[in-house]
Amino acid sequence: MISIIIPFNNEKYLERCLDNLKNIKYREFEIVMINDFCNADIKELIIKYSNELNIRYYETLKNTIGVGNARNLGIEKASGNYIMFIDSDDSVDINLLNFLQPYINNDIEMIKYNMNFINDKNQNMQDNKGNMDIEEKNALKKITTGKEWFNKEYFKDKFLDSPCLYLIKKDFIDRINLRFETNVFHEDFGLIPQLIINANTFVDTEYSGYNYFQTDNSIIRNNNYSKKLKKVDDKLFLYEQLLKNLGKYDLDVITYENILIYYINSIIASIGNLDYEDRIFYENIFEKKRLLKNFKCKNLKQYIKKLILKYNMEFYYKIKN
């Protein structure tokens, strides 16, 4: 069985989300709804869908920043063999779980799928190459380790750290004993890459099965400047947590270096989104923490990037823009 974890602090799109799950063809799943301090009374909504869906409802006890606490509660309460995360304003392809069934049967620890971007008119916003033809869909993708996949993909912008793009074995999460950090934004950045590099079996299906609705409250679209500042602070904190954890993992040198590069690149990108004065402030922190010492160059392009960052980060952001 699959446990679909849905944290929410707003009821606005819950009905749409549950309507979608009601139509999923694969039926061996439960819904673990986590009320993360939503003030609305949703009892009638749960009663409405309980006849058709196996819903388990819980409430968080601490009002924290981000959804890490709510997702952790969902993991704790999940009774399925696999865990899936869905944000309450999103949906999934109704065929997704059927498509993933062969990989579930093979006990793959992490199964990845891709994202569709949907606008407020319910239209796909991209040229979707993930919806493959029948022959491609039926061809099982190669099983690798998480390390192998990460080392090929870490430098690409593929929403690698979004938990909503993975079906994850519950006993794997418990065995690794990692959870989302709480009171941070982008807690995904702290957890998912570390799960990936520890997965003994991993498959990237390349199937576009998750529908991300571009709403105003989305973190990806949210232009709140205070959140941009906290995002940098949180990523620096999560980087420090990563350094503490790396010694526990059985990593080869390449994977060890690449996950550090992944984190450092993400921090650099977040600093670049700030205004000039704040950018200078965080550039100084970046230098004091000596993050570049863990940026091991793999090619000429990375070497040039490191050289520019070392001597003039502002110049790097100018040429980047």
C-alpha cells in the first residue's frame, strides 16, 4: 500500500486535490492528511470523501515555519510500504500509480517521476516530453543506485530536491533515519539529496506524473523578499547539517564531492537573488565559511567559475545575469 501524505494550512484547493485522488485508477493507497494549523473547519469535507477514499486525519501540535514538521508527522503516521508527498494545491496523473506498479513490485527504494506545470486555466505550461508513447511507457527504466543517478544529474535543474517527485519506501526512510528539518524554508533541500545518495536501488521513470499548479502562494513563485533572505540563511544551515551527516554515509569520493558542489551551487544561486547590500553581506559570510574549499572542480567550466567566485563574486553575478 502507498501512503499519500498531504500537509495543508489552507483549505482553498483541498477539494480539487481530493477530487483528483478519487479518480486515481490504482486503489491500494491511503491518504494521510496533516492539518498544519489551518483554521478552517474541514470536517464536512473529510466526511464527503471518506466514503470513496481511505483518509486518516491528524493535526500538528507546533506552529512551525515550512512544512517539515507536518511531513514528518505524516511519515510517522503512514502505514503504507511506500510514501508519496502531494501538496494540497496540486494533483497527480490518474495513471501514475499504475505506471509505477512494476517498480513497486521490484521493491525499488526511490522511484522518480517528473513535473507538469499547470496554470490557473488548468493548461499545461510546457511542451510536455514526459508523456511518453505507449511503447516508451511500457519499457521499464534501468535500475541504478541513488549515487549513480545523482552523479549524472546533480548539476542539472530538474527539481532534484522536491519530495513530490518521488515514491519512497517507508522502511528505507526509517533505516536511514533522516527527517525533514523544521522551522526552515526549502526543507526538501536538506533531506531529499541525502536520501538519494543512500538509496541502494533507484529508478528515474521520466514519466510526467505530478501536476504543479502555479498559485500565488507557491514558494517557487513567491516574491516575498524576507523569504528570500531566510532561504539563504536556511540553506547555509542545511549545508552545515549536511557536513555533520556525511561522515555517517558510505560514500565514494566522487559522490562526496558532488553533493557538496550541489549544495554550494544552490547557496550561490540564492545569494544572487538578493539586493546588492544583502548580497555583499552574504558574500562575506560565504567567504568566511570558506565554502569554496569544498567546491572540487570537475571540468574547465567549474574551474573558471570557482576562480571568478574566489576573487569577485559580484562579477560572477553580473556575467551570470
